[in-house]
Amino acid sequence: MNQTIDSATAGNELSVQLAHKEQKFKRVKFYFNVIFALCFLVFALGLLWMNVMAIASSFITAMMFGMAYLGVIMIFEEDINEIRIKLQEATEKTASVSL
């Protein structure tokens, strides 16, 4: 009985942790998209004004944020997948204990 309660509590904690992590991931993706949009805007304005420094700086900034974005995506996806695996194991454990 206690094992079932402990497993259910662990499953609830993991599902809450998963929801928080996914929400944080969506927020980070939104901020990166805003930054990319600003870089694109500066790039377009640089083309319009034929300003080489605006073009180069926006391109370099977009590349730097792109690499950071890929790193953040990889870290968040790895964390989310680990939590999902733990949650799946906890639900299987709860199901096997309750039988």
C-alpha cells in the first residue's frame, strides 16, 4: 500500500516537473524567436540602407544566437526525455504494484 502511494506521489511530482520544464522550454523558444526576428529586421534594414555594418552585425548575432538556441534545445529535450522516461517507469511500477 505504501509503495503504491509513494509511486503515485513520485509520478505526480514528475508530471508537475515535466509540465514546468515544457513551459520553460516554450518560453525560451519564444525569446529566441523574438531575437531572430529582430536580427532579421536589422538585416533587412541594413540591406535597404546598404549599410555593411548592419548586415554583418545582424548576421553574426543571428549565428551566435542560433548556436546557443541549438544548445538550449538539445539540453531541454534531453531533460524532458529523461523526465518522461522516469514518469513512464513510475507509472509502470505503480501498475505492477497495484496488480
